Amino acid sequence: MKPAQAVSNYSILRFRPYAETEEFVNVGVLVMCLQPCLLNFLAEREMPARAKALFPRQNELTFAAALEALRLEMERAKAGACDPKSVRMAFNETVRIRESVFRFGEVRTILTVNPQQLAEELFARYVRMETPAPQEAGLATA
């Protein structure tokens, strides 16, 4: 018998300092699940080597400060997200398009047997570029 799967939405946080070129580096992930009710955010702590190589003129301290501000905003959103409606509202508000060097990509849907660990798994895959075997991850895209 297969374990129950939860439907989750997620979006990848992109560092995109030059909007006109549309080049970016994945630096974080935001995950929302309504059953169980959760909102998880993971992001790099400092500018990754890929971002330094692609955007050599970007200041690492400015990157870290801007990302820390976003992390604090996410902590406030998580604190207020205590039911499915508020989780959905916080997620939708966070991923909306803004004028910033950090932007969230398209919202994707995924099935998982472990929603609590989904952010870590997606962070490893899309930010750290680690690719586990599909049977190890327990993920299925919907």
C-alpha cells in the first residue's frame, strides 16, 4: 500500500540582478502545503559561487543583506500563517512579481509523502544542484 501523498506548491527564488538580461541563479525555495498546513522557506546564506561567476560585479554584502531582509519577511509570514487560508495568502503575496534582485519563479505543484522535508529536498535539487535518484526523493510532479 502506497503512503498518502500531500499536494504542495512551491516556487524557486532566483537572484536576478539585471532584469533586462533575464539571467538568474537559483538561491532559495518556498513551499506551501494546505494539508498539513505549512509554509517553509530555505535560502542560501551568502552568494553562491555560481552567482559570483555569472554576476562578478555584484556586491556579496549587499546580496547577503537583501537575502536576510527577505528571510525576516518570511519568518513574519510563517508566524501569521496558522490556517490554510492564511498560508495560501502568505504564499501568493510572497511569490508575486516585485521590483527586486530576488524574484520567485513560476508556481509549481508537486506530490510528496513528506511535506515537512519537501523544502530541503527541493533546495538540494534546484539550488545546490544535487540530484538524488527518484526513488530516494519520494517526489512526483503533478
